[in-house]
Amino acid sequence: MQACAAIMKKVTTISLALLLGLAAGGCSTSSDNEGASGTASPGSSASPSKGTPPAKPAEKVSLNMLVPSQSNWTYSKDKPIWKAIEEKTGYSIEGQVPPGNDYDGAVNLTIASGNMPDLIFMSSFTKANKYGQQGALVNILDYLDQAPNLKKWLGAHPDILQRFSSVDGKLYEFPNDQNFGLGDRIIWMYRDDVFKKNGLNVPQTYDELYDVLKKLKQMYPDSYPFSTRAGFDTLSRMAPQFNTFNDTYYDFDRKEWRYGPIEDNYKKMIAFMNKLYKEGLIAPDWLTFNSKKWEDSLSNDKAFVFLDYVVMDYYNVPLRKDRPDFTMLFMPPPAGFEGASRVNINQTALDIGMTIASTSKKIKEAMKYMDFFYSDEGEQLSTWGVEGVTYEMADGKKQYLKSFKTLSELREKPGLFNLGTYTRMDFMATLTFMGTESQDAFKQAANYDSKLQPSPPFTDQQIDVLNTVGEAVKKYQQENATKFILGNRSLDEWDQYVGEVQKLGLDQLVKTYKDAYDHVQNRK
């Protein structure tokens, strides 16, 4: 859980209830709302008829934007996407890319200097809220009269509005449609060719998973059948399948905040991992397994069940040159115990975004510019780019030019999906770049997402609790969970461990989340 930063000065609050009331008045029927959320299928030829593209200014307006550099998609004004945006909106973007790798540090220095560009990219809304509450950023809700598309979109997405809002009910960062975050899904995968060769069934439960791993170990003695490169975070990925979480979390069924690592269901997960470790079903150094070791185990028949991002294409395609049968496939998450949910952890939220500096002399112009990206025309441009440059029409449907083999090439040359070029976009359209197995994985994975955990903003005092009590609890919990798994502490001492965690101030920590969450709910 990430905490929003402290309130540095008091400012007038705009009620979210008032905003949603106004936005609802600007929204049309449910079918229009579906158009506003805009998730077309791959190859969609949907017409950008809904939404209101902003009127072009009488003369071209130039806006300055601070944006980070990425390894193969650095900002360049000459990229076709920026030229297309300028042609559509009448706004020219002058990008500023700070040197070095510490972009957040560069943002901090820029804001401290007082010499800020009109638009500033933020790596998370928590940072935007911190600077906004210091007075450095514009409260977007104050300028919704300049942004009819955004106003309508917020009315149709109150959950995203709530997620991005600060503790005082303001909005300092332009929210993203969470669609692009779908690429960060964590899923289970397995070696289908190995399973078929040995007559193994895909496990439906963790008990069945254990049995399969045992059989694989017998067949391949030099292997560690279950492989992960997430270290301790592996527990975060597994916990939802045991109806718990690896942190403080909101239980939607009980409508209460809880701390997962002291629950009996969490103990069941720890016991499972201890069993894998003792019986050599996971590598002895799994906690420090880096990507290189993970890739070696995957490529050399040393592992057969995996918990990671959707990575099939990185292995199925190249390894089939010498091993035509090599096949990694999506595996539905197993149930941790009878009656447990078969869900994967949902971490698909896209919390990055653009902000407007309070010192800008072109605040209204910046609002109108950003509003374009919430229109359907803006979504189409952000998703597909320019006809003849990034896509072509075939049988009445859009398709990316065949000269682009990967998403990276679309980012590098024409600039599509570069930071600052979208708020809404259709991630599913990009599936055409993926192999059949990956396409199938993304389509199936949507059926197994856990509910996205709330991320309430916190006050100064609450942040102090998170930074002191929260960190102490986290450190102690991780140390002891590791001891239980490695056998350095007996699970017979579980109740004693629970008491030790509680003595560190656990009740205060959970209450901090509850109070922050209740504040948001009451504000609604």
C-alpha cells in the first residue's frame, strides 16, 4: 500500500459529490458511457463519434512538458505522434527530458526551483498529491469547464476518480484509463509440452499442484519444478489464492480492513511454501533468484510451473527453433484450499499521469489540451496513431503496419505509447503483436483478477504511522515468514508470532487504513 504525502497547507475543498453530480448531468445513456470508456477489440474500426474534441485555438499554442527518458522511447518532437497531436489539437509540445536516471529527483528539484514547465509527468498520483497539497500543482477539478470530455469521463469512472483524489478531495493528476495497465498482469503458467509428455493434468488446487510438482521432481531429479524470480513478493502473488493478502488489505465481503500475514489462511500458504522448500520443489535460493537464473531454469528444463508476467513470447518463439514442442501456456490460478477463490493478484492499476503547474500562465490551454485525450478521437489517436504511418485499413478494420514487429518498435520510431501521449487507449488492440499463447493468456486472465485494492490517501499524521509502525511490522513479518518457510522457526510457534506482530502496534496500523478509507467513503 502506498501512502499519499502530507498536507502542506490547507486549501478550499471541492466536494466529490458536487463533481459527480455535475458530471452526471453531462453524461448520457449507459451506451454512451461505454463509448466513453472505450475498450475496442483488436482491429476495431470504431468511429470516434462520441466525445467532443476541443476546438483548435485560433493560433497554435506551445506548452512545455517535463517527461522522463525511457531506454527506447525517449521524447522527440520529431516523432510522428507528436506532430499528429499538434495537427489534431493545435497545441505544440516542447518536451524537456532531465538528464540521468533519477526522474523523481529531477521533478523535486524543478518544483523547488519554482521554474516549472506547464505540464509535468508524475510517476504516481501519490507524488502528485504531495506536490499539489504544497501548492505546486493545479487542482484539476477547478477547471472542468475547460474539459468537457474529462468531466464526462470522470462521471463514468467514479472509482478511478476516488483512487486519484487527494485526502482533501482534490485532483492533481490526470487519471489514466486503467486499460494500459493490463500489461502488468501476474499469471500462473506451465510447460504444456512437458505435462502432455508425462500425462500430467493441470492442477486445480494447491494440493494438486503439490502432487504434480512431486511427480515432476521424480521425473527430472535435477529440476526445481516451481520457479519464481519475485523473491519475497512471491507471497504477495500467491496470497489471494488463499483468500488473504501479504499486507494490510480491505476485505470486500466483510467490509473491513485486515492484516493478512497473521491470518490462518496465510499460515496455510506459509506451510505450503515450507513443504516445497524442504522437498526441493523450489530452488533453495529462491528468495534471491534473479532474472538470469530464472530464465536459465525455464529454458533448460529445470522448472515447469511459473508465476510471473505474461512472458510466453519471450520463450516459446526463440526456443522452438531447436525444440519445436516447447510450449508455455496460461494456467488458471489454483485454489489454496477447498472453497478458496481462484484469483490472481490485481496490480493492473496505472497510477502515472500528467499534471499542470500552478505557476503556468497557460492553465486553461493546458486543460483544453489534456481534455483531447479523453475524447474518443483522442483515444483512437493514442491507440492507433496515424494512418499510413503506424496503421492501415484492411477489410474495414485498423491494423498496425506489418513493418512494426513489436510494441517497442511502435514506441521507438513513431512514438506511439510514449509517456504523455495518452490517458485513454485500447491495450487489447496491441494483442496483434503477440503470439497465440499470449493472446489467449491475456483474454483468460481477465476472468481471474482479484478486486483491485483501495488506495486511500493519508494525512501527515497517518503517514507517520505508516513510516514507523508500518515499517516495523513489515520488517518483522518478512523476517519471520522467511524463517517459517526455510524451517528456521517452527510453525508450531505461529500463535506466538501473531502476538509479537500485534505488540508492534498492528491495531494502530490497521486503524490507520480504516480511518483513511472511511474518510474517502464519507466524502463521497
